[in-house]
Amino acid sequence: MEYRRLGRTGVSVSEIGYGAWGIGAAMWIGAREDESVAALQRAIELGVNFIDTARGYGESERIVGSVVRDHPDVHVATKVPPRNGIWPAPAGVHPDETFPGAHIRASLEESLAASGLEAFDLLQFHVWSDEWVGKGDWLETIGALRDEGKIRFFGVSINDYQPENALELVRSGAVDTVQVIYNAFHQQPEEQLLPACAEHGVGVIVRVALDEGGLTGRITAGSTFPDGDFRNGYFGGDRPAQVEEHVTALVRDLGVETDQLADVALRYVLDQPAVSTVIAGMRTVRNVERNAATSDGRRLTPEQREVVRRHRWERNFYRPVDAGDPGPA
């Protein structure tokens, strides 16, 4: 396992992190706790030392805490949901409606109780709007929680497919990390966000690096998902057929087998030096071992990177959701 600095924090994190949304049985149907615990333990054995969870991920914080309490060198991040329960953050809303200080503190206390941890390495807001910079009491509260030793660092999870919506925050110096959707199809973060984070020493946590499964080659025109699974929306309508078409073309032009695509997709994201860690969702030991193997120091060739860049496919899959829906990581 290779390691990178998490921005200016000085913390060293594994290139492959553990995305713990799917293990909490919240909108990912089919998670089994025994399997999730085994996957977490195997990830730590293989050198994964960064785990990302959230208050809105069902039982995830509890399961993560039950494992990492025996591994003090593992860094754990969690998230505060917006008080108004709206994902993504709409324009024109004051931070007093989304992240007032009392709500941030209460959510963190719930997360600490659920996990059994004394502190979190990183506390993130689960949505973000650059309209909130310099407004509300959220920054004062974050400072107080640091001083109390309940958190070490602060970050935000940027609204889905809105990477430019955190540029002002990054430049303000108020944030240690940003979490953003970035993958072989959605290359937009390369334009402004990643350079800004590199310039200002902000760590970058990449989510949805495999396009919620689209870049594994396992989504086809006939793919279906259990009732209640969020992928019914993400891959709604004719999207599975579109994904299959784009994946088929990408695999052909790369000259690889379909089961090699996930490895290529992860390496593409890791080619960006501004990226600190990629939090892959890994509900099984098999997935852990496959993704961890990507962190071996090897990178794509210039020719491979150019092929992937030509297959850029910008979409906007986020949608207005009901209160209580945590949205994609």
C-alpha cells in the first residue's frame, strides 16, 4: 500500500481508503454485518488506514467503531448531515438552516456515541455551498470542537457534480479537506478544483471513483437493483444501457479486458498528485483485495491516460431527494 499526505494536515493516508456507506445498510441493499466486519478487517491488514463514514449511513459508524477501536493508527472521518435534510445544498439558503453550531455539535456527539470513539480525525459537512463562506457560526463551532479534542480536522463533501462550488472555501483557508466525485467519466475536477487544492494545501478525498459500479463493467443494459437501493435512481431509465455502451468503447480503446477496467479507473484518479486518497466502497473481502492491489506504485502510461481522457462523459446524476437521503457519499 502506498501513502500520501492529506493536504497540509501532515497526516499520511493510504491511497485506497474505505468508503463505509454501503456497509451501513442505508440505501445499499444486501449488506451483511459479518461480511462488512471481515472486509474492514482485511482492508486494515492490507494497509488501508483511512475510513470514511457518516451520521446518515445507517449502522456504519457503529460497525466502523467496533473494528477501529482496536486499531488506533486508522484515521476515521465522519459527516454531519444538513439540518434541513436537503441533498444537494440548494442556492439561497443560509448556513443557519443547514449547519448551525448547535446542530453540528449534537450530530458529532451522536456519532461519537454510536462509534464508541473518543474523537474523529476528520469531521465533514455532508453538503456544501460556497455562499456559506463567512456566514453563520459553523466555523466558530468547528474551532471549539478542535480545541475540545473531539475532532482534529475539518472538511466538506462537495455537492455531487459541482466541483467549482468549493473554490471559495478552498481559497479561504478554513478547510483542511474536500471530498469530491471524480472519475474517468467525470473529469471536471481537473479543471479548477484540483489545482486550487494543490495550491492551498487542501487534501482531496475522491468518492465515486468507479461511478457507483459503472466503471467496473458490471452494469449492463439489463441490470436491476433491489427495491430501496439508491442505484435504481442513479442508474434509472436507459442509463444502464448508456453505461454499457460507454464502457464497451473505453475497454476496446484501452485494449484491456472488462474485468481490468476498475483497476485502470482507480489508477487514472490516482495519477493526479492533488488526490490524497480514494474511498472505494468495499463490502466484501474480494473487493477489498482487488482495490487495495491497485496501490502498488505503478501508474498508467501516457497513452492510456490519453485514451481515458477522450472518453470523458460528463453527466449530472444528482437529483432532488427526500429528507433523510444522504445522497452519494
